Amino acid sequence: MTNLFTSATDAPQPATAPAAGIGRAVLQLTGIEKVYQTRTIETVALNHVNLTINQGEFVSVMGPSGCGKSTLLSIMGLLDEPTSGTLELDGRPVQSYSDKELARLRNHKIGFVFQSYHLINDLSVLDNVELPLLYRDGVGGKERRQRAFAALEKVGLGARTGHFPSQLSGGQRQRVAIARALAGEPEIILADEPTGNLDSVMGEEIMDLLLTLNREQGTTIVMVTHDEQQALKTQRLIRFFDGSQVS
Amino acid sequence: MIFSYLKIAWKVLLRRKFFTLISLVGISFTLMILLVGVALYDRSVGAYVPELHPERLLFGSYMQMQLPGMGEMKMRPSYWLINQHLRKLGPGVQTGISGEGQAVAAYVGGRKLALALKPTDGGFWRVLQFRFLAGRPYSDEQARTGEAVAVISARTARQYFGPGRPAVGQLLEANEKRYRVVGVVADVPTMRFHAYADIWAPYEQSALERQPEMPFGESEMLLLAPSAAAVPAVQAALRRAVAAIPMDNNESHISLTPTTLGESVAERLLARYNWTTRPVQLFRALSAGAVALLLLLPALNLISMNVSRMRERASEIGIRKAFGATAGMLAGQFLVETVVLTLLGGLLGLLLAAALLRALSSGYLAAYGDFQLSLVVFGWALVATLVFGLLSGAYPAWRMARLSAVEALKHARA
Ligand SMILES: Nc1ncnc2c1ncn2[C@@H]1O[C@H](COP(=O)(O)OP(=O)(O)OP(=O)(O)O)[C@@H](O)[C@H]1O
Ligand SMILES: [Mg+2]
């Protein structure tokens, strides 16, 4: 598979919202490449991506289907390893972290919203949302439940805590996935099309929620979206095409 | 952390009711069958009253006899043969003779009692150690002269004379013959067929055995060696004594191979069906095969359930990793899950086995059973199940936990 574009340097977009305490780089990608090798074909999902995400930024990522947005997010979320290139988190290369430290970072620092939700079917909504707190030392069962419940209230699902994922609509599942990412109060939220399955009103509410988090808590957010309107509300828009950043 | 693992395990097991149910049924039934089998076996051949010293006991139940033109025959020895030729087998060896148990009827206030009567000589009471609750056995002299005396079981005493009533010295009428009761013994399970009866009475020869110098009949020889070490010497002495019996036809040949308690049980179970000329070996092979199969079944069940569940498992692993679980934490979770499932199944199996044995004890086959659950067997079976569970479920899950979150999620989709 050939690539039409080579990497571009990242050019900050004019911010539509005032930057609340934007500071040092939390995520720095240098020459990141991701190649999927299957028996018949080699797919270059990311081609030499250079990108910096600063603390407190709200960045949106757009691009056509299959251009590598989800791949980019899972590498930033420490869920997958790049084929080559370096990812620095808080100025330290990710390769230098041990497995345990990486797990701790995923737990404390990052909240991930999967494009396809990925809820655990055997657990109730509340148990699913408690997940990041379950692996955190010093958080007791009661506090876990309270915080998970608060996160569910924020996404408008306070009345669905005892349901199981299979008993929810697609939009409701998506909101559970968002609540789970919020529950651990991470510094960085990586959200892969968090409003893709929501109606415009609900999508609007979730967008406001993320904007508030960013503004008031200084949470760094990287969000993949297909919605130009939403993208315009964020401070910076990055466009991808065929594995490369084009703007 | 262990507490939250337990909680997770509990929730997962409750949620996957079908998987949990099948696994529990597999584990508990296997354990139950194993435990009941071992209890039955133990009750058949273990050291219990009246066969308190099974390692010193020998039974001469069958003779091989070769007659010209008739091939080999398997026959029981006669009272005369044992009494005349096989009594002197060396110092300290106790010998006894018993006959085939007979069904007799006794009547209490118009109600019929079906009882089993076993004819014995006096030596029978020295070879086997019955527990006498009252009175004593009849003497050699009483047995030889065929006095109308009897030893009866506690249950028979209760049923015939009434609970708490003295039986010794009273008369008991069975098949229109009146016996004076001289002793009452603790009940013997039916499975202990060398000893079992409701009434024991002095030997009366049957029509067949009353023919002069008749070598075969309906009797059985019981031997108690002075020590376990002396058993081979006693066996050899018995074989020599049998070989020395003069036969009126020179081409005839008889031999008698005494069996241990365990061998006689195997023979009893298998030989009557003529499947084999080596029942003891066949019995051992069958038992080993049955145990292996019993352990293999829940193992295969667990493995197949675990494999088919792996896809769902993979997605769970990927998600948990994404939110901060380490491979070690996931391993802990799978371990606890497997252990909880196995222990639940084990406990259930133990309860089922106890219930089944209790039910068996009141049935005919194993009446007066009073079975012992073997905790050693239970422990080993539980360990085996645990190992299979870990190998088939926890180990592959742990391997997957070491993949990246995205790779684990990919397995889930595949
Ligand atoms: N596990 C995989 N094996 C092989 N190829 C893969 C794998 N995952 C992704 N790809 C390929 O990598 C490319 C980028 O995929 P990615 O999921 O990142 O796209 P995307 O931009 O998120 O698309 P969408 O908007 O549809 O979600 C695609 O061509 C896809 O086919
Ligand atoms: Mg995607």
C-alpha cells in the first residue's frame, strides 16, 4: 500500500475557546509508524506522524474512515505499540516505563473511550464504570461506587446503574463508556468518536461535558470526530488522511 | 485485593450461569462418583469388623478341578474336604468353614421376616472378629454336633424379640426349626459377603455334601494367618495340602488358590459372568480406567468450556488492561475464579456423595453400610480438577493478559 502524503509538521489551529493553562507537552509523538501485517497485505495505518499534545489542550482529530485515527489514539493511550518512532509521555519515552508503570499510567493518567465502547458484558453498568477505580490503591468499595455513580449521573445514566450492557441502547452504551473514562478523573481523556452514536441533543450535552472538564479541571482531551461543528469548538483540529497528518 | 477478586469471581460466575452450572455439575458429579466408588470399595475390602485384619485373611472359595475328558471346572470345596484335609496348615493358622447363605423365614406376630442364614463351623468365629453385643459364639463342640443354637445380628434381635428385649437364651424359629440364641453381634453389611448373615448357625451338610468323600460342595474355607508376613507360607501350605489329597482317579487333578479379601471381591464381581479367567487383573484395570475416565471427563468439560469462552475472555482482558490492570492482577483474578469454581464443585460433590451413601446404606446392596468418605481421595481429586482448570482456563487467560490491550481486543473480534 502506498502513501500519498508524507508527514506534515503540526500547525496549531486558531483556538475557539480560551486556552485554560495550556502548558508543557504531555504527549509527544515523533516519527510514529504503525504497520499492520496480514498474510496478504501490509497496511500502513500511521505513516511518520509527528505530533505534540500540550497539557490542558482540547484537540480534535478528523479524517476519512480507515485513515488511522483509532490507531493513533490507541498508541497515545498506551494500548498498542508503534512499529517505529517514539512516544513521550510527560517528557519520558514510553519504552523506558516498565509494564507495571505503564499499567499505572493507564489507570491514573488516561481515560479511554473506545469507538466500539468495549464494555464488559458480564458486569453491570456500575461495575463497568468502577473499573478504573478498582485497580487503584486506596480507593474503597464505597468511594468507588460513589464516584462511579457520580460519573454516570454526569452522562445522564444515574437510573441505569443495575442494567447490563446488553440491556442498553447503542447511545446508552456509549455514554457508559464515557462515564467509565471520567470516573477515574484522569489528566488525559482520549475519546474515539464519543458522540458517534448519539442524537444531536445528547451529542451536544456530551460535548458540553467535555468542554467543561477541559475548562474547569484542565483535563487534556484528544477526541476523534466526524462532526465539523464539534471540531470547531475545540482548540485545535488535526486532519488525517491515509495514515498521515495533513493539517 | 483478594477480596475484590473474590467479588469479581462471584459476579462473573453468577452472570455466566450456564457455564457455571455445567462446570459445577461436571466437577461435583465426578467427585461424587469417585467418592462413592472409593467408599464402596473401602467398605468391601477395608479393615472393618468382622474382617479386622484383611491383610492376614485368606479365602478358599473355589477349586480348579481337571477331570479326564471334561476339561477344567470351577467348583466350591465341600465341608468334608476342608475339614478332613485342610485343617493343619502350620502353627498359629486359624481355619474356619462356612456354607452358602440360605434365605429363611421367621414369623413375628404374623409378620414374615426374610432372613439370611449362614451355616458355619466353630473356627469361623476365630477367623473373623465379630463384635458381640451379648452372649458368645457357639463352641467347636456345639458346631460339630449340630446343636440347634444360633448367633443373630442386632437388627434380627430387635425385629424378632423387640427393641431392648434380651435375646440370648431365647428361642428363635426359622424355617420351622427352633434355635436357642447364644449371641448377638453388630450388623454386618451385605457387601461383606464372607461374613454377612442375619443368623449364623452350626453347619448342616446339604444332600450333595452328605455323599461320602465328596470333594466339592457349597462351602468356603476361611483362613487367618498369624501375621501378614506369614500369608505366602500359609498359601503355599494350603496348595501343598490340596495337592496331597488322594484322588480315586489318577488323571484327575485339583488345585485351590486362596484369595485375599480384595481379590475375592473382584472375583465375586466379575468371575460369575465368565468374562475372564483373571478377574483380579481385569478388576484392577477396570478400576484404574474408570478413575482416569472420571477425572478426564470434567477436565475435558472444563477445557472445552474455557476454550469456547476465550473470545469473551479476551475482550474482558483487553478492557481491564486498558483501565490499568497488570498481567499479575489479571492472573490473580483468574486464579481466584478457578479456585472458587472448583471448591464450590468440590463441596457440592462432597454433599452429593454423602447423600448418596446415606441412601445406599438403607438399600439392600449395601445394607448396614456405615460408609466412610475418604478425605484423601477427595483432596487429590480436587487438586486434579484445580490443575485442569488452571491449565485450561487460567493459563491461556494469563498468556493473553500479557498481550497489549489492543491485541487482546483483536482476539475477541476474530
Ligand atoms: N488489527 C488490524 N490488522 C490489520 N489492519 C488493521 C488493523 N487495525 C486497523 N487496520 C487498518 O489500519 C487502517 C487504519 O485503521 P483505523 O481503525 O485506525 O482507522 P480509523 O481512522 O479509526 O477509521 P474509522 O473512522 O472507520 O474508525 C485501516 O486501513 C485498517 O484497515
Ligand atoms: Mg476508528
